[in-house]
Amino acid sequence: MTFTADPAEGKRVFDLDRAHVFHSWSAQGPLNPFTPAAAEGCYVWDYDGNRYLDFSSQLVNVNIGHQHPKVVKAIQEQAAILSTIAPQHANVKRGEAAKLIADLAPAGMNKVFFTNGGADAAENAIRMARIHTHKHKVLSFYRSYHGNTGSAIAATGDQRRWPNEYSTQHVHFFGPYLYRSVFWSKSAEEESTRALEHLEQVILLEGPGTIGCILIESVVGTGGILVPPPGYLAGVRALCDKYGIILILDEVMAGFARTGKWFAFNNFDVEPDLIIFAKGSNSGYVPVGGVVISDEIAATFDTKVFPGGLTYSGHPLAAASIVASITAMKEEGIVENAAAIGEDVIGPGLLELQERHPVIGDVRGLGVFWAIELVSDRKTKAPLAEYPGTSPAMGEIIT
């Protein structure tokens, strides 16, 4: 790409940010934000002309790479025709995007509700499950992340709040994590069996008649890339069927090629009732997310009003970017490439690093979705930094 360094402009960008921008997840005073000027593929440039490898794909979302020409072109062309339209109207790109996503989902999941990101996708999936089952409790893992919303509708001051006052009734349980098993497991098979036994006890003690859904990440992301052992997700599906509970799988971070499959749950023998997605569906070129809905749950709202909506649901620019991104992924073999990279390069490479460096206690992942777990003592598995904080030793490694 053509890019001209401009340090003076970089200083202006930095000063504007510090003077007027309030950052998320941060104490504002000590912030020293990186100021990217341009990006292409897997690289980002700053205003001094330095090139950096975007090793985390930003927030694990730029699956197709920066500035992919087909996606950029699709957004530009759509902006020239119809840049925005209210969600109650049909728009061609929203319809095309919905069909492409539904075609990737298991049979019997033919409807898609679009949101602005992953957090509101989770909110609306929970809402659908609660209304469909007439049960309000939500069960989810410890060591999980599903978004930073939940209070907005409770603070709303009109009738739209009435069917949505669900800010309580969330229950957490332990998911499988063999390296630090709370079940004293010695094998993946034991971990799966014991974690499922634990989950069933939680269901029974909470009351199956009160639980609307179980919401879990197909592969836990920010909690440490926790790949479920064989049989676990299928076992969760069986428990949901046994007790009449909706299974929601969170594919926001792990979906759209990240694990070497279109959806991470495709690596396992399981089919959910609801799928939530965002990040990789269009690599974040325009904010978007959504819920893929089973035909059974969708039918609940054939005559019942769904009490939810978003001004930018199915935004034409976002939808156009999804269509272009999925199409390019298919044409360019990106899903298959992610699987091959994981199997042939990342996995073996990280295991080799583990052999050389005692600080690496565990290596785990799929596709291009991997973690190394850092420890101060391999024998005791003492973490290099206690959850959920950091340590001077961690600071020496990660700067």
C-alpha cells in the first residue's frame, strides 16, 4: 500500500484523543494509546511509518484482514446506492446476508436477527429464550465473557421495559478446564463427564422449571481459549433437551473461520437453538452482530410481538460487508487456510516453544485461535499472575 509518514499528524491525533475521547475498560489518566495511521492485510502502520504485525487481529475480529479490497468495495458501492434505511423495511443486502449466514448454520435455523455487535446479540438471544420458554434463569460459565450491556433496558422509562426486566436470575457454573480442573480430572474424558455431572446438579438445584437457557462460548475466548473436551458440548445439548432448556452458543469471537470452521461448534457434535455472532462475520469493517434463530423459536414470534429492536439492525453498509466478507472467505479458502495454519504451523510451533520455555505451562487451541498459559512453576502450575490480575513477572514478558 502507499502510505506517507506524518509524525505531526500523529501528534494531532494523539492530542485530540486525550483531550476529548473517553476510553472503555480504562482509568483515563495514565492512558497512552497507540495511534494507527493505516492498515493492510495483517499489518498496521503508525504515523512515524513503523509497521506492526496485528497479532491479535485487533479485538480478535479482523478475520479477513485489514482493507480487504472486496469488502471495502462492497461498502463503497452500497453507500452510493442506499447508505441507510430503517429496519422495518426490507433491504436487499440484509436479506442476502441473512441467507448466507442461515446457509452456514445447521438445518432448521432459517432466520437471523441483526444487531450492532456481540453484546446486544447476547441480550436479544437471552430475551428470545426467556419469552419462548416462559422461564427466566440464565446459566453460563465462570471464566466467560458475553458483552458489556444489561442495564440499558432496565433504565428505560416506557412500556418497552415491562417484558424485559431480567437484570437478575443469572447463575454461573464451572465449565471444563482440564489444565486447572476443579473436578480433579486426569483426562479429557474424565473432565467432560464430571463437568456434565456438575452442570446437571446445578440444573436440578436451581430448578429446571426456572431455567430458560444455557449460554456458553463454543470455545471460551478471553477466559483463556478453553477448548471443550470431546463429548462435552453434545452432553450439554442432551441436558438441555432433557430439561427443556434453550442452548445458546456464543460464536462472537470463535466464529467465521477463527477455529478453522465456519462456526466453532462445527468442531464438535452439537447443534444449538440460538447462535450469536458478530466480529468475524464482517471483520469489524462496520459494527454488526446478530442471532441465528431455530425455526421453532422463530415460530413463537409469528403471532407474538418480539419486544426488541435496534435503529441500525441490518444496516445496509453492515449487511453489504457481511455478504462481501463471507463470499470472499469462500472464494479464497480462508476457513480451510485457518485450519491448516493451526494444524501445521501454530500448534506445532507453540508446542516447540513450550519445550524450550518452562514459563509455558499449557498450549491449547484450534485453527488460528490459541493460548499459551504462563506459569511460575510447571510442577505446581502456579500462575505467573493470579486471576484476574497481573504481576511484575507478567509485565516483563508482556509490554
